[in-house]
Amino acid sequence: MAMTASVQLKGASKKFKLADTVKKYTLRDYGFQEGKQGNFEFERVVTASFNDSREVLFKMKVNSSLDGFSMTVTNLNGMQVVNVYKNDSMAPLQEAVERLQADMVTMGILEEIV
């Protein structure tokens, strides 16, 4: 995954950038793991609801200088990108991913680009 200043998930209408106020300790507090090169990685299994068997993996990486990042939604093994915006049957997963992104905005990690 290439790291850029702004990212848009496949099929999504919302575009995000790293918040100007993001700090390394904020990333660690949120659950990002710091790698050997100083990059931060975050992975979370996203499910639509407790009794729904469909799951995807939300992945995000932030570079050590906090000026570039990548964000993607994949299948559980992380090998294939999943477009949760492609049809109405994926709407519950789409809403779950958007809730996670909204939480990151609230925590000062991401900003939505209008």
C-alpha cells in the first residue's frame, strides 16, 4: 500500500487526511502498533452486527513522520481488497466501517476532506 496525504476507500465518496493535531501517542492510545521502521499499523475486524457472519478487515498504516497514510478494507486474510460500497447487500458493513472512521475523526486521527 502506497502512503499518501489523502485516502479514499474503494467505491467511497468520503475522502480523509490525517488530522493536523495527530500525535504518535494518540495513535498508540487508539491501538496502532509501532513497527521497526517507526510506521504505525492498525487492523480491526469489522462486522455489521453481533449475529452477522460477514466480516472484513479494516487496515490502516501511518508513516513515521505522520504526513502519509494508507487505508483499505480487505477480506479476513488481508489478501483481497473488498469494496463495501459496491451494492446494497454490503450496506451494514459499509456503515460499520464508516462508524470506525467517524470514531477516528472524533479522536483526532483523521479529518474528512470536503
